[in-house]
Amino acid sequence: GNPLREDDGVGWRLAEALAQDGVEVHTCHQLLPELAAELSRADLVLFADARADGSPGQVLLQALAPSESPGYSHHLDAPGLLAWVRSLYGHCPRAHLLSVAGAAFGYREGLSPAVEAALPLALQQARILLQLEEETVHA
């Protein structure tokens, strides 16, 4: 996402909040194959981003699987990046996408009121997922 494009910055806001919880976070404007090495060392990856479809502020958490083949540079999505991880390292972390439907994607900073209002729910869903993961690892 891009924090200079209104609601496209929601992933960055979620990452900042989770970092305060002690979660290891990485922000980027675009997914690149170079991220595969880092992801190969993770047990769980949570991608957070805005989406253009859905009612503004709608929060969606979905499990992800690697695509059939790796994607390329400017057309790389999360399943494509996971395919790079699997192809290069022979395994893939569990992964989820937490997305929030946006209302505004213009050239300015700040979230729309609908997306700002959705942040607490999105953070709650992320924290529940991470807590469940931690409980599973320590069980």
C-alpha cells in the first residue's frame, strides 16, 4: 500500500499498530520477489492492504495459499510471492490477507472516515489471528 494515497495506507497503519504490540512488521509499497528469503523464515505471514471492492470499511480476513506459479515484479500479489517462497525454499509459511475496503485513493495522506472507523475491527482480527497462532505454537 501507499500512505500517500488515502485509504491505500491502511496496511501501513495496521502494521504500525501491530509493531507496538511487538509483532515483527515490514512495510512496502509493492511486493517483490526479493521478499521471499525473509518470508521463508516465518511461520505465519499476515499481509495487510486496502482493496477497491466491497463497502467502504468492510474488513475481510482470508487464508492464502501460493499460486500455481510465481508472479512477476509489478504484477506480484501475495499468492504469487508465496509461490516464490515455495519455489525457492521448498516450503511456505501459513499466510492470511487482512484487507479493508477503501473509499478514497487520491493523492493525499489520511484515511477516509469509513476506513478509519474500521481500524479497531481490523486490528482485533489481526490480534486474534496472532494470538491463535501463538497458542498453537506453544500447545
